[in-house]
Amino acid sequence: MSHSLYRSGNAECLHDDYVMLIGTSVDRMKDPTVRDKMREAWDILSSFGSHLTNFGSIRGGGRHRKSFEEFKKEDKFLVHAVFKDRETLKACLEKIKEKDLGLSVTVSGLFDEVKKTCREIGLTPHTVQYSLGIFGKTDLLPDERVLEITTMCGHAMVSPNLIAHLIEKVGKKKMTLAEAALELSRQCECGIFNPARAERLLREMI
Amino acid sequence: MKISKEKCIACKACHPYCSVGAISFVLWEEKKKSEVAQADCVECGACLRSGVCPTNAIFMPELDWPRKIRAHFSNPYAGPLPGLKGAAPPPDPKLNEVTGRIPEGVTVVAVEVGRPGVGASFRDVQEICKALSGAGVTFDPGSSVTGLMANPAAGELREEILNEKGLNVVIHFSIPHQGLLRGLRALMEVSPWINTVFSIGLSNRLDEDGAIPTASIAEAAGLTLRPHAKTNTGLGRA
């Protein structure tokens, strides 16, 4: 399963959405030095604090549930951070490169922009996973605007009905757009949902 | 997933949280109550984890075989089922600079049936597996779907699971670049005949200049690369 690969939207729509995945194999987590490197990675991520729109670990929840320090203590083999701009992504990637952690770092986002970012800081991308789109009975899918939000949770835990429900609540002034985006993000169990982008997309839908 | 009729107060709070829209009202002892349609529920647990039920009426019952495979393909906390005995899990492009399990000249294909958010019956999954098998594909032995096959060479799943479903059922296979076009064409041919959606993800070693070596093959199959991708930056070390 490739949870962050299938985010819907064209290049313009995806300009504020980059997911960084830092990891190692489950087996290597038995090595205490690798565990320390993962903790160092959390320190680097936390230095970007509010510039990250979300962070978390595999099945560990997102920033709505735990702090950087709490995630750091969990010793998970795969951690995530979501960036809303390429500049911060670049700065973070550069810092990880400088520290020479030896951990695998994958960036999920606009391929051309990620490639450009790597080139600017002297990295040579090794492997790519890319998507060819959606096939089959596509009339079962919700509207593309809805998909742009739902596909930010790779486990598909954000339902189209929830988006409609929250839009209605925002329309009735029972909730702000930011609260609606956070409620959507809360359903994502890995912290890869981008609430800043969701807020923008909800605003455009209302 | 189930909802206790005794505890439910028909507030409807849980309805929008269901990933597949399987919760609706029914009449029970002349009162309106929420119920999860068991045929549609994929056992993802989203309704329970949302925590919105004010009376804790939602619960996860003990699941028997084969229904429990719904959770394995839908609930993030259930974990995947094992593949064929002794087989390693499918190659992970996120770790490929360390493991080297996706070598040059080979594409790892993930056909994610039911994605995004629609869900799929295993009958449809089998249709796709059969089409791929006919195109000469060998399924990844470590993949959960391969582990559920009665006859991997023919792409046939075990009979007892065909009426089950999952939110996202991934078929994995590795294929040399020269066989990829045939595999993609097989997927396009079966596409109009299934009752769900599927997404296709391809993993490759990049060329030295950063180009995707199989882009032209995908285009020859009439397919367009999405602008979004997952790029392994090459920082990992063994």
C-alpha cells in the first residue's frame, strides 16, 4: 500500500503539499544506533515546528494527538512530516543531509519540484514510485474536489460524507474552516493528511 | 462494525464518519436506530475511532473467517495478512537505496483495487488477477493477495473469500520493463468489466539523469503519469 502516492489534484492544486517519509526497515530498529538516528530525525523535524502542517508515525496518529516529544519516544520505524511549501521542505532535507543520518528519506509530492529540490542541495534521487491514475468504474467516485481532500488520507478514513457534513456545519457557522480541516485530519491515523491544504480546498468549495 | 440498538439514541453523529457510507437508520421496536449494513461494511473501524458516539454504542465484534479479511484490507490497525509461507513482503521503494530489491530494468507494480475510497469485492480482485495472469504476470509471493490465492499461476483466489470485500486490496507484482506494456494493457482491458475502481502505482530505479525509465512505456499504453510521485532521495545506507 502506498498511502501518500495517490493524492488527487493537478500541479497547481498540489503546490502546497509535500509529505516527507523518514524510515528504516523494521529489523534495523533493533539496532540502538538506528533508533538514536530516528530520534535525531524527530529533533530535526521539530526544529521546523509550526512550518509543518502535520507530522506523525505509521498508525501513531498525527499532530492532533501527540507532540514531537511523544512521537520521538515511540521509536517507530517510519515517521512522517507534511510541508506546505517547497522552501521549508528543502531546508529540512538539507539539514537531514548535513546530519548524515543514513536513514531513508522519501518525499511524496510534485515529482518535478522534488527532483529540482534534490538537485539544488546535491542529492541524486534513487527510486521513484509514480501513479498512473484511477481506472475501472470511475462513476462511483465522488467529485474531483472531494477527492482532493479524501485522498490525503491514504487509508481512506476521510469519507466524502464527512466533508459534506462539515461544509454544512461551516455554512451554519457551527464550526470554522480551520476546525473542519482539523476534524478531517483527526481521522488520518498516520499524520500524512494536510490540514492547511484541506482548509484551502474547503474554502474554495464553500 | 456494529451498533448496539439498546444504546443508540439515533443522533446520527456517526453516519458521516463511515468510510463507505454503510450506516443508516432502521426501525427497531418502533424506534429509529442507526445500523451498519453488514454487507457493505469493510470493518475499517473509522466509526468507532471517530469517538463521536455519545453513548459508546459502536463496537467491533469478534470477526470470524473469512469476514476478518475485511479488516485486514481496511482497518489501519489490523495489519496485513501474510503472503505465501516464508515469502518476504513486497519490495518497498522507500528503502530501495538500501535493500536494492527493485533493480534496474524491473518495475514493481501495485494495483490498488478499491482505491480511492470505494472498496472492492474479492470477486473483482480475482477478475483483475486473472487478466494479469493471462498477460504472463507472476504475483509477488509476499503480497497478502497472493497468500489468498488458490492457484497463483491462474490468478484464482480461494472460493470462500470471493464475497468478502476490502477498502484497498493491493495486487503486487514485479515485471521486467519489456513485459510492462503487456501487463498495463491487460489492466486496461479488464478495466470496463469490474464493479469498482483501481489505482496503479509503478516503482522504478531512476535513470542517472533523474528520468523515469518506464514513462515512455506507460505512455505507449495510452496512460498519463500523474504529477505527484514518491521520490526516494537516496540518503539511506545499509
